Amino acid sequence: MALSGALLLLVIGLHMWLVWVGNFPGDVWALEQGWYPQSNALNGYANFFQELCTPAVATLIVVVVLGVLLRHKLLRDAAGLVVACVAVALNALLKLVLGPSPLWVEAHRAGHNFPSGHVTFVTAVIGYMGLVAWRHGRWWLAALAVALIIGVGPARVVTGIHLVSDCVAGYLLGAAMLVLAAQFVTQTSRKESRWNIANSEAPA
């Protein structure tokens, strides 16, 4: 819980830095990328993550994985996935509370850019799915999750869709909720184990 709180405070602190101190390294460069024609490969790379995190696709992924976990009676893992998904709502709340970063406003860009919702979703939700896969011996799925986490931030920056600071904040927020979901599962498992031990030691 403490680590999750610290990561969340870093998100807020980063926004305060942007407001009171100045631009984050790489932000001006990222903003300029939207004005230059991109290669087909680069656009394809960015579009992959754009489509991956659309509401329809993201919801489908969560529903399918949740169904698989419930089918195998992995109730703690399923509950942890729900906790990880709270990252999406928290991201939307932070966007409303914090507002767009100053550079975004100066460039007359529409919408609230900070933190990146795509990066938050992939880090928290896909990251949690990777953690569950790793715990159950599905190493290739865990490796895929790590690759997606690494790839989503640059994909949002190289075509000027997000600033570097947006993606850093998304990684921090996503990591906060990933840690919280993992801790939730661990603590629930420990409580269940203590309960089972207590029942087994109770006199018949």
C-alpha cells in the first residue's frame, strides 16, 4: 500500500513540476512529432497500441481473461484483475482533477493528456495479466506482457499523440495499481491460509 501511494504521489508531483518548474525532458520534441510525416512502419507500430487500448478491445481482453480465471476457479486472481482495472477510472479522475499539462495547452491541443490512459491500462491491467501468467508458469504470456508495457510508451510519443511526461505518469500510475492488485492477492491468500490453518487446528 505504501509503495502504491508513493507512486501515485509521484504522478501528482510530476504534474506540479510541469506547472511550476517547466517542461519535462523530451516533451517539446514529442510535441513536434505530430507535425512530421511518419513512416508506414512507425504508424503501424503506433496504431497497434491505439487499437489495443480502445474501449471495445480493452474491455474484450479483460472480459475474456476474467472468464478464463473464473472458469479455472482462480477467484483471487480474478479479484486482483478487477483491482488492476480501477487504474482506468483513476486515470480519468486524475485527468479531470489535474487537467492538461501547460505545454499541451500552449500548443492548443484538445483534450486532457496527463496521464496517458493507454500507458496506464497496459502497465496496470496487461501487466497484472502477465504477473498471473508468470505465477502459473505461462512464461511466454508474461514475456508478451512485458514487451507490451515497454512498447506502449514510445508508441504514444513517436507520433506526437502524447508527451513524454504523459507516458511517464502513465507508467507510474499503472505501476501503482499493479502493485496494489498484487498486494491484494497476496494478502487475501495469506488470510485464507491462516483461516485454513486455524480451522485445521480447531478441535473436532
